Amino acid sequence: MLNMPPFVLFILISLLGAILGGLGTFLFRKYIKMKILRSHNEVTGFLFLAIASFYAFLLSFVVFMVWGQLNETRGNVSREGSSAMGLYRDIKYYPDTIESKQLMILYLDFVYNVIDEEFSNTESMQPSRKTTESFNHVFFKMEHLDPKSQFQIQLVAEMFNHLNQLATFRGLRITSMETKIPAPMWFPIILGAIITIFCSMLLDIEHTRMHVSLNALLGIFLAMIFFIILSLNPPYYGNLKIKPESYKQIFTMEKWNSELQPTKSTP
């Protein structure tokens, strides 16, 4: 469902909220005697206000929690991408061309696996063994570099710095696969919406059409909040999911470099 276009998903959820609020109110007024409710209208209104206020507090807490988790995850992914691009440049311009080419082959294989497999597996919350193995190959090859000058020693140290940063932020991204609203928390969220709409049905409003319209609008408003929560959680699923743009940029840079090489060799 989350793979639908956002506009279509928004319309469907809003229609569902309007139907539940409006149709539920119409059926309630049709089959429940309003004379019994009129004498308790002030108490019902106070109860509805109290429940709506507490439920609004719950929804605001959930939205801020989901938004905070999304921003934190995006920040870690951005830092991971920055470290990955920095490591690419370190390997690309390492003076020993033979070792750098061998290391670059392993590194680009890791980058490809991150894009093609690891981010795809993130949607199903499954780690990628192939990507982990290719990353270990990069570590192994870098540990066996043989710097022949003080300058190369400094470059290798910088490469290890970027590699360790990449490993750290990649680990944070993998652990954030479970960053989503726990299933038990959905029960009070959904139950709170049902109770809020039901309390609004208990209000004694003289005109049926007005009552139905107001509760339909209430259902649409609650549906919009649900749309925001579903769109932001989890961060690696749906149309608004986090994508490996920085890793894709590495292949773009590699393509640009390969296009510039013939130009440089031309007298």
C-alpha cells in the first residue's frame, strides 16, 4: 500500500476517514433515539473535548517521534554517503596506480552491492551478506597496502579514517532498519480514533446533514494524521523512503573520470 503514489494514498485514506466518520454518524442517528442523548449533551460535549485533547496529545507525540527518527536516520545516511565519497577520492588518487586499481575494483563492487542489494533488502528488514563480504574485502585489501613513502603513509591513514567512519555510519543505518512504530503502539492509536469519532456521534446536533458533515471532516482530519505517520514510518519503505543517492553519485563520478581520461591523454 505504501508503494502507491502519495497523492493516491492520501485520497484513499481521506475517503476512508470520511466514510467512517460520515456514514457511521448517519447510521448512528438513524438507529439511536436522540431524545435519550439530549439531556446529557453538555456532559457528552465535555467528555468529547477531554478525549479529543488527550488523543491529539498522543498523535502529536507519535508524529514528533516518527519525524525525529526519520531525521536522525537521514543524517546518518548522509554522513555515510559523505564518508563513502571521501573514500572513493582517496582510492582514486592514491599514487600507486596498481594497488589503487585493485582496491577500486573491490570498492566499486561494495558500492554496487549497497545500491542493488542492501538498500533493497532494507525494505524487508534483512541484512545483505553479499554486501558485508564485499566490505570485508575492502578492509582486507586496505590493510595489506604497502605505502612506500611518508606521503603514502599519510594517505593510507586518511583512507582508514574514512573507511572507519563509513563502517560506523553503515552500522547505524543497518540498525535503523528496525526504526518503526512498534506494533502494540498501533492499538491505542487506532482505538483512540474510534473512540474520538464515537464520542462525536453522541453529540446532539439538530441538523443531521450538519452532524454527518462535521464528523466526516473529523474523519478526514484523523486520516491526514495517519497518512503522515504512514508516510514517514518506516524510513526505508514507500515513496518517501531514503535512497542511496550518495552511493549512486560515486558511479556518476567514476563515469565522469573515465570520460575525462581519453581527453587528458590527447596531445
